[in-house]
Amino acid sequence: MKHRIESDGEGNAKSKGKDDARRKEAKPGDKVCVITPKEEIEGLLLESFEPGITLVKLPSGYNIGLRNEDILEIKVLEGREKREEKIEKLSRRKGLANVAMIATGGTISSRLDPATGGVKWLTSPQELIRLFPEIAESVNIVSIESPFRLASENMSPDEWKVLAEKTALLLNKQDVDGVIITHGTDFLHYSSAALSFMLRNLNKPVVFTYAQRSIDRGSSDAKLNLLCSARVACSNIAEVVLVGHATLSDDYCYAIFGTKARKMHSSRRDAFQSINAQPLARVWPDKLEILQAYRKKDVSKEVKADTSFCKKIALVKFYPGQKPDILEYYFAEGYRGVVIEGSGLGHVASSEVKHSWLPAIRKLVRDGVVVCMTTQTIYGRVDPYVYSPGRELLKAGVLYLNDMLPETAFVKLGWVLGHKQWRTPEKAREMMLHNFAHEFSDRLVP
């Protein structure tokens, strides 16, 4: 319904008073109709941090800024709802598998904040179920826990330990068939690698999942990711996996081993890919297509959270012209392990140049520091035997890690060196080459 706009006879809108008067009782988060001389705009009133500007979120999801002097009136169509937080009781349905959830943060644990137009954390993990009730139709959510609420860039090995211990406790419960962990995307592959090593004697599925768009948005990828995660969590797969969109559309998901997953795009739905190996499975909400061999579920096993971890490790990306000073720094600081992202086959500056890394590497190895080589090309494997620089580095004591991802190598090195029985360089090198959780591929798959 259009409103009549008064003018002064010269095409200019009559003033309705000061800005506050125009807004009347409108508050950020209210659904409003903003009336200007040319049009009427409906949307959510947002908090504006720029003086003289009114900010409105349109139904399309885009924000628009309007000069206050151009606004005749702001009518409140619907006030922002104020609901007290309710902790909903989680019911169980016969015939459905029982799944526990752990919410750690990230976009999948956030929703639109009507006041700012951005996203904010859900006020409780239960709100995830309120916003997305479909998951309760496929599995029984027997518990939802949140040991911490952090963006993935704010996590550390301390949080990996907490997550591993909490997951192990849930897996050892008789009435839990699997665990789903919701997580931020950017550093999810560090956490999935950490739990792949820390959860020993795994007996049931552990599924990491995510969303690139908050769960209350129409374009959210959370729905398919959560439904497919629930399907894997009640399956016969006793592995740590990441489940997420396989394509840009809501077609199906991939289940990827936690040590082979990597975020390969900043914002796409199919951001995570399985590197150098096929995904474990294609996943739909109602079925699985297995693509890889896997460890099978065995409820007679008791999971152990083996969370030993050495923080004195580093991940270093080599670039042309880089001096080896960074290695000297880590040595002086008492670091016990370094993972290098070298060239395609695993090279750094060789003996042919003044800034050669060889002397520094020899010094580190001689003093018991474990120096590992990965490739910054991500795909493919390192090989020291193709060119002479690789053979020089191998002779200097560098450990080549085949096709292991740099991030996985970093996590694994910290986990290996955290064990007293593996702290000698010789034993640490042996353990780094042991295939604990599918971190090595026998055959590379594009």
C-alpha cells in the first residue's frame, strides 16, 4: 500500500521534524517501512555506525543506506521479538540412531543479528535444533555440548585436547552411535587432523561439519551438510571424517578423511576437497556410496584420548630469496620440530646461493630438531631423488613426507613429539612415516 507524500510545491518533501521524530519508536531489528519522496522501502532496520545514515536490510539480503534528510517517515511494521532463552528437552524416537553433537563455533553456530546485519553466535546449542528441526527427523540428538565457543582461527592445541577428550567420553557411552562436531571452516582441517591422531582405538563415527553461510539464511549450506553428517554419524564407519558439499548445488556431500581434507576456497559451498585421495564416500541424507576402504564400527572397543602434544613446532613456508634466519630463530627458542613447505618436489635454497638453507638445516638436525619437508603445491608428493637439491637436503637429514598435507604434518609432528617414547629424533622420524590415520596415500588420485 502506497502512502501519500506531501511536498512543498517545488518537489521537495516537507520536513517531518528531526531524525528521531521521523524514526518514532523504530529500533534496530524492527521490520520497518522507510518512506522517502520517491519510494517506500521495507526491510529490517539495522544499527548504523555512520552519522546521518539509516541502514536497512532488504528481503533479498542486501543492505541499503539512506540519508536521514531524505526520509519522511519510518513506520514500524513488526517489532523485534524478545524471547527468553529456553533450553529445550531433547526427545528420542524409536528406530533412530542416537547421535551426540559438539558445537564449537563458526558460521554453522551463528545466525543473523538483526541489529547489525551481521552474524552472531547462537545463544545456546539447542537453538541449532530450533532453527533446523529436520535433523531431529533422521537421528535422535541425545546431547548437545559446547565445551568452548570459538572461531576456528582462535583455536589452539589446547582446544584440540579438550575436543578429543570430550569426543572420547561420548563415544564410550553405550547409547551414543556417533558424534557430530560443528566447527568454523577456516582452520577446520587442523582440528580434524588433530582428532584423527588423538582418538586412538576409534570405535564409532566422528563427523566434522560446517557452514559457509549462517543457518538462518535461505542460501545456507548447513541443511544438507547437517543431514549428510547425521547419515554418516549413524553409519558403520569408524573414522574421523569431514562432511560437506561436494558441488556448488545442494546435490550431495563428500565424506573426507580428517587428514586428507583441506579448505580450497574462501567462500564456496564445496570449499573442502580431498587432497591426493578419493573421498571416503558420497553422501546423501538417506544413503551412502562408499569409495574407499575404512575401519568398521566396533562398539567393543574403548576409545582413548591420546592428547600428548608438543607446542614447540613450526610450519614454515619457503619463498624465493628467503634467508634461513627463521630457522635460526626457532632453534634459539628451543623448538623441537619444523615442517617446511618447499617447492613442488620439496626444495629450498640450495648450496648454489649465498642464502642457502643447508647450513642451518644441518645445524638443526645435528642438535636433534626434526626437520620435515612437504610441498606448497598441495597436490602431488615430494621427491628428493629427482634433482640434486633434493638429494642434498636428504643427505642433510631432512625427512620427506611424501603426499602428507603441510597442515596435517604440522599437527602430526606436534602429536608425535608430545610422546616421551617418541622424542628421540630417530623414533620421531619413524613415527612420522607411520600411517596412523590415512595421512599417506599409496596411490595419488586427482
